[in-house]
Amino acid sequence: MCKTSQLSLETPMATIDLTLETFESTINENDIVFVDFWAEWCGPCRMFAPTYEKASKSHDDVTFAKVDTEDQQALAQSFGIRSIPTLMAFRDNVLLYSQPGALPESSLEDLIGQVKALDMDEVRKEIAEHEENHQNEDHDHAGA
């Protein structure tokens, strides 16, 4: 085995930067993706960054991504980001979690475990049932 292969096997993936151009493919091409919306000037974002980076090195089966809301304003706006940091969790192209606030390490680890443990067949079934029940109604859940 060449040294490059050994290095890639031994080095866990750290966080990756997402842009409007790479966001969709990253969500589509990875089973579990956590996305941290942040900005350099944001104190809570800077406090959360080491926790998020540590988790990214501990879970090589999860993609950890970051979106700089100053550099990627259109992407942040498309998700209605109003407070940062905001953390999102996707699994199998389904948004499962989206909340502002810097999580402590134990809460982030708990959230990662919950996302990994979900029965996605059941989640997709619930989504389909919800959509079927509301297909003829004009509503949204933003105000709910």
C-alpha cells in the first residue's frame, strides 16, 4: 500500500466548506451530513467551532460541513438562516434537524447518535403519509 493510501485511512475527515455550488451534491452524495452555518465575527460560532471540529474527527461515517454565511449569503438566505450558529442534520437527503445555537459537546454527540439510529424507512413513511394527508391543503409549517 502506498503512503498516500495509508495517510487517507488514518486521517479522519475534518470539516469541509460548502458553497451554493457544492451544497446539493454534498447532501446527495453522503448518507449523513451535518452543516454548521457560521460567521467569523460570531462569538458563539467561534466557541462552537472546536466542539464541531472534534466531532468531525470522531465520526468518520458522518460528513461535517460549514457554511460561512458572510461568503455564502444566498445559501444562508435560501435556508432562512436568521441566527448563527445554526446546525442542520441531513440523512439520506432528508433534513432532520435545524436549530440555532451552539451545542455543548455532550448534546452534539447525543444528536449525532440520534441521527445515526433513526429508522429512515419509517421516517420516509411518515413523510409520505404527511404529504398525502396535506396534498390538497394550502399550508406551510413555518408558523407552526
